Amino acid sequence: MKLAMVGLGKMGINLVANLRRNGHEVVAFDLNQATVEEAVNLGATAATDLDDVLAQLTSPRIVWVMLPAGKPTDATIQTLSEKMNAGDMVIDGGNSFFEDSERHNALLKEQGIHFFDAGTSGGMSGANANGNFMIGGDSPEAFKTIEPIFKSIAQEDGYLYTGKAGSGHYLKMVHNGIEYGMMQSIAEGFDVLEHGRFEYDNEAVAKVWSNGSVIRGWLMELAQSAFSKDPELESLKGIMHSSGEGQWTLDEALKLQVPTPVIGLSLMMRYRSLEDDTFTGKVVAALRNEFGGHAVDKK
């Protein structure tokens, strides 16, 4: 299929690679010309602006927006609402707040444009191959048009149509809240080992826990990867940045009066890390860097 990718950051450029590898034609646009050239090297066709993007697509035109949540996504979807036609389709694969996605859907729906909010998980490696997608959108029939795209670039059983618009980003929001708690728990465990009476090889511990233990999983594998590069994470400060989804999950839980103490405390620990340097913070910072390329503070 042919579609456009608007936004060629860490996730967008890897999605282009995945799409091209699976036989899709991609029109690529970003304000950063260097990333456009990188996409062209992957087999995509360059576009100079949104008008050029749309001119290179045929009806129904499919535009995948992969931009930071907030103003960049808002502005792009506003422009697309003014330039696209009824029957065209917009996919927002970024980490937009679900209520913003509901608003974007309403805006596009007025023009007869189909909107899909696609929560995207798996980090940069997942975007590049075997990704995970949670996709909301009001029209199940329209989803059938874009489903082959997700089926081809997702891991087996790694995509889900979740129903009405907003539900995809809502599910991704809760996913990220769970992720906060899981990373915090892993980091606290290694902090106990760091302060305990025995001496352990952190990489070896993460490796054995990744093979057959109850707590095995990708985050533990990423811990092994991080420790292989820096066994005591001595080059890192224990500052755990957050990108908003944990707070959104906690806000929603408070609104619904659903107790989420683990998610809440994991978020508080991120705020604490801005003041106190801890080994727990170093582990979480390293994990975020491993899966998403998120910035870390170096000593």
C-alpha cells in the first residue's frame, strides 16, 4: 500500500524502514532534511511540505502522523483537516493524550476524514520490526483499509483494533502507566542488590532472570543490555525523566476513583529523582534509553 509518514524522528524513521521492508510505498516528510534523506535511502519518496505529501498520494490518501504530542500534532492535524478530502485517512501514531485524539477525530470527521489513534509500543526496535499497535477509530469498515499495513509491520498478534476513536491512545496510556510500575520494581530490586552484603554481577543477574524466571521479559533483557555497557551505571545520573503518560494514567485513575498505588508511587519516584541521585533512578534511566532512545543525564 502507499501512505505518507509525517515525522521522521526515532520512531518515525524506524517505521519507514519497517514499512519499506514489507513492501509499502512511503512518502516521507519532516522539517529536518537530514532525516528525509535517511528515509529516501530506505526507499521512501521525499516530500517538501504537506501539500507535496498529499499530491503524491492517491485516494483514499493515508497519512501517518508520527510527531510529539501536543502542539506539533495539533497543528499538523489542523492543516490536514483543511487539505484532505472525505474518505481520506489520518493515523496518529504518537503518544497523544486520548482526549486530544477525540478532539482530532471530531475535527476530521466534520470533513468526512477517517481518524485512527494508534498507540505504538515496542520502542525503536519494535518500530523497525515486529511492532505493537493499539488502534482506535470510529469506522470498523475504514479500519479494514489500513489493517494490512498494521498486520504487515506488527509482531504476530501484535495489533488490536480497540473500537471508537480515542480508545487506542487510552489503552497506550494505561500501558505506559503499567510500564512505569514495572521499571520501578526492577530498578528497586537492583538497588537492594547494590546495597546488600553480597557482590553480584548485574549483567549476569539480569541475564539469568531473563531465562526461565517468573520475572523474565523484555525490560529485564534491556537491563542486561544496559549493564553490559556500564556494569554499575557509573556514567549515568539517577534522573528519571517522564514524558507524561504516567501522570495521565494516574489522573484518570483518580478521576475514576480506582486505586493505583504502584503507578502513583512510581511517578512520585520519578519526581524525587530530580532531587536525589539513586541507583534505582540510574536503572530506570538506563531502561528508558535502551527501549526508546530517551535522553539520559551523564555525570
